[in-house]
Amino acid sequence: MKSSDSMRIGELAERFDLAPHVLRHWEAMGLLAPTARVNGRRRYTRDHLIRVMTIIRAKAAGMSLEQIREILTVSGQAERQALLQRHHAELERRLHEISASKALIEHLMQCTADDFTHCPDYRRIAETAAGPQNLHKDGCMI
């Protein structure tokens, strides 16, 4: 590796607006390993850019560092697919919850009831989001 192809930890961190200690923590967690040490200083390559980007995107998707490490270090594609399918199912569950919360908020933004908790439409949306099917079929108290 030519020195012009490598980066110090601060340079790599700066590319992602991270503090260097974050990369050191990821190294301690087994997510990232420098290619080499030059005079005791960590050196990283362009491949590490992709690795850091992968970690950042996985964190944004709600994965813990332990889950990310597991996916990055799993031995085979079938096992990785199984891990990813479980995480995908969790994301789908969270998206459903977010969608239900969004529907409640959207109704509240338009509801003119003095006490929205008594609004039949709000109650129906809330009950549907909580699980029970439509118990109230009345319209919104406008």
C-alpha cells in the first residue's frame, strides 16, 4: 500500500464527520481494523471508507453495533441472509408502528373536536393502531 493510498484515523473520521474516538471504539468492537500501523499510528485504505459507510448506514437502519459486527463477520451468505431477514422483519414492524403514529398525528392536525380523545375517528384510528378492529364507526366530531 502506498502512503498516498492510506489515511490516518483523523482523515478517515473527517470524511464522515465523525470523531476519531468513534472509529477507535468500532475497532475495539471488532467492526473495523486498520490495514497497518506506521510509527504506531493506524492507517486505513479506501476499502475502509466502504466499511465505515456500511456501519453508518446499518446504524441508521437501527442495527446495534453487535448486530453490525455479526453481519460483517458471519461466515456464509446463508447465515448472513438469515440475520438480514430478521432485521428486515424488525424494520417492517417499526415501519408499521411509525405509519400508525403518523395516521394519528395527521388526524389530530385536522380534527376540530374540543377533546380529541372523544373523537370517534381518532378513537377508531387509535384502536386500529393498538390492535382491536374498528369499534367505532361514527365520523369525526367537527
